[in-house]
Amino acid sequence: MDRLNKNPNIDLYRHLSFAAVGGFFGAYAILCRCGVLASAQTMNLLELTIEALRGDGIAVLLHLGALALYVLGTMLTVLLPHYLHVDMHLAAPVIDAIACVILCFIPAEANVLLSLYPIFFAMSVQWSSFPGARGFASSTIFSTNNTKQASLALAEYITDGDRSHFKKFNFYALTLLAFHIGAAVSFFAVKFMGVRGAWVNILLAAVAFYMALCENKYNAVKNLVNR
């Protein structure tokens, strides 16, 4: 740990480790729960609107529950540090691990939305706790903006040759790589273990916790030196 504590790139390593966790959860939800992505709210809100227009009250309630958990997870990243002084950088991977444990005990035949509630909550906490690294805003739970930013940075580098654009491209490309490595791990975990493949993501969450801890120590030493 001592070497990582002194490594100025530790926030990047932390970011990539959480991207792998996010990729695992994203693929796990798709593989185990009828192709539904539970890392964001776009699909959930669209389906909520459609089910409301269809008059399916039960479905609407289930989608509202998913929305409520996502909002709650996001709000807790502000409320817990403010009122209880919780370090969300360390709490987020613990919540990820707890979500994995819960997922392992939800039967494969369970209601799709209900079975994804742990992911809705854990991913909202993770995203709000870690908005990026290296000065770049970047999600560790889905890939749309990361793909956009990588594409823009590459185009800007081609047009003006500014190395800063290439550094930006490299950051977002690495994030995408880590995310999809996590997704690949999820594929094999689900293939061999089914819904209980979520146990494997606890290992990725443990690595993320370790990286967050190292980053905290690095920042503490840096702040002490700068006083």
C-alpha cells in the first residue's frame, strides 16, 4: 500500500477499479434479468411513463420504487457526510459488496424490477460518490458520455495535435476498457454461477475499496505537506 499511497495516479487507479465494478453490475443485470440495465434511470423512467399510460398500477409502483431508491442513494451521498461524517469513498464499495450479497439470494424467477433494486441503489451511490478523476468528469456505471468524450478528444487531437487532447482520450478510453473488463468478468461469473455470480463482484469491490483507501491516504499526506 505504501507505494500506492505515494502514487499521484492513485485517483486514476481508483476510478478504473470502480469502472470495473460498474461494468460488472451493468452486464449482470442484463444477463440475469431479461436484458434490463439497472445502472441508470432513462429506461426506468420511460417504462414508468409507458406503464402509467397503459394503466398498469403495479408496474408503475415497481418503477417508482426503483426511482425512489436511485434518488435516495444519490441524496445519501450528501446527507451522510453532512450529518454523520461518513466517508462515502469508503462507504460506496461496501454498499456495492452488500448489494452483491443481496443479489445472490434473489431467485432467478423473481420479479425483474424488484430483483434489480440493489443495483439501482448501489450504482446511484457509486456514481454520486465518484464523479471522475484526473480532473475529468466521468461515470463509472455507464458508457455513453465516456464514449462521447473519448471520441471528441480524439477528433480534437487529430485536428490540432495538442497532447492534452490525447491525454483526455487516453483517460476515457481506459475507463471504457475497465468498464468492459468488468462486464466480461460478469459474463463468465453468470455463465458458471448463474445469479450467484454476483459473489465475484465482491472481489472487484474489495479492490475498489483498497484503491479508495490508498487515495484517501495519499490526499492526507499531500494536504499535510502543503500546509
